[in-house]
Amino acid sequence: MTFSYQIGADGAANEAEKSEKDGAYALMKRAYAAGINLFDNAEAYAAGKSETIMGECIARGVAEGVWAREDLVITTKLFFGTRPGPNNKGLSAKHIHEGTLASLKRFQLDYVDVLYCHRPDPVTPIEETVRAMAAQLAAGRALYWGTSEWSAADILTAVGVADRLGLPRPVVEQPEYNLYARTRVEQEYAPVYAETGLGLTTWSPLASGVLTGKYASKTVPEGSRLSVANYKFILDDKLGKNVWQVDATEELRPIAAELGCSLAQLSIAWCLVNPRVSSVILGATSVKQLEENLGALDVVARLTPEVRAKIEAVGGGRGQPAVHGVVTQTATVRDTAGLANFRLHGGL
């Protein structure tokens, strides 16, 4: 069982930017020392800046003898692009080719280990995307490819196309998974697991911070994710139509207290016990926060079937939202517009 975390990259300059890079490097070093070897990113995070910072951290670690390139599994995702324009986003052969080259340039790397399709593209044929991803693997720019937030139907279609053409299949999916978002991982993907043995690297184990309990008062703490202007759409969701999640989280407090852990550790451990989850992506902006996240591993053994049943009963068992629909490019661009982070990920 492995997990990951997320670092901020807010576009500050000069001394602030140097401090930001030093902080990112400190987190990467601590993560690597704890056994995390897979570092995940995306072209859309901070409009490419996150890949640049990660690339500088990788090079610094190599220069200082902390790790060798071969020790690391580097992944990134394509779809949203880094600037406006019809050719600068999506999963067309053109954007996949040019986006991959641009990402590698920012990373200062010859290849990434896994290249993801960050979202489904409703206007590009899946066969074109499969061929384009296979071309990146054939050119040595990536070793494997995967998907993120694709439907089971689209994944199985891509697998079928790849098999028909004798091309590499997608081997991993990166979906949202937490106590309040379970349907896709636990139900929709069942035929995909049976057909392909697909692995998962899941994101948002804390439901955008709700499962930490910090929004219990229905107010937004300064410096929290929901206080960021670019995340207003999440704020409107978590303190709006889905405010029940804030109340339900309070039902977890006595369970966490009984287990002697924090709400965050409980929620992360709950994700880890699912045998379909290969790795959990976490959020951390400080070494202290990372240390707490790492403590979730100690909680896993305490999650007996009886305890899990209590956890899953919170909120009246409402943690089964409808399966995510296919989103349009406009909607998904909004979902990650201005993202100022990159993820550090443990285990392939």
C-alpha cells in the first residue's frame, strides 16, 4: 500500500520563488526517505510551472546524490494545456505530441514513466488518442500510459482499440476516491478490473479537505484550499449543495478518537484498505502535514470490518454519488483552471 501528496506552486517570484522551490525539494526529499518513489504532475498545474519546479527538484536531488533518475517514477498528465487555443488542449494526436515534448522540456527529462490522458476528450476519436499515446511510447518519451477520470466504457474501448491494433493498452486510471465519492471505483469499474487488471492511483482522499474536519463551523480558515479564489467552485459545492458532507464528517470524530488517530489519517487509511487502490494521492504543503499523512499507514491495521462499517454509515450512508458523467472540455477546464500544485506519488 502506498500513497502520495501534493505541493503548492503559486507563481511567486524572486526570493518567494526560491523559498517555494526549497520547500518543494524538502517535501520531495522527505517523501523519498519515507519510501515514496513516484512523483505525479500535469501540464495544467500552474500552467506548467509545477513541472518546471519538479524538474529542478529532480535535478537537484541527482546532483546532491539523494536519488538517481532510475530511482524515481515520474508521471504527468495531458489534456488542459498551458495556454488558450484550440490546438493547445485535448487528446488529439497534435496536442499529445506537442504537449509531451513541452512537458519533457519543462521537466528537463528525456522521458516520463507514465503519461496520462488527464480527462476524456469528447471531440477526439479514442482510436486517435490510443495511436498518439502509443507513438509517445514508441519514441521513448514515456514507458506506460494511462487515463484519469475516464468512464469504464471509454477505458474498455481504448483497451479494445489497442488490442485490435497491436498497441499498448492503458495500464492505470487516476479517479477521485474518498468516503463521499465511491461509485466509480467500487461499482462502475468492476468490469474493467475483471477484463484488464487495471491499477488505480486515486486522488482527493480527503474530499477537498472536508474529511479533515476543518470546515466543521461552516467557515473557511485562512490559507485553506477553499479560501483560494480559483477553488470557488469547490467552495460552492462543499459548503453548498453538498454541505451534508461537513456534517457527516463530524460523525467520524468519535471513531477516529477511538482509534487514536486524526480524521485525515482515518480517511486516508480507509482509502488504502480497498484492494483495488494501488496508491493514494495526498495533499501536503509542509513537512509537518506530510508526516501526519504518513501516519495513516499505522491506522490501516485497525480498520476491521466492523470499524469500516461504522465509517461507511456516516451521513446515513450517502457517500455513493452518481457515477461521473462525461464532461465537456469547457467544464473540465474550469475544474483545474489555475491549479497551483503538483503531486508526489508513492509506488508504481
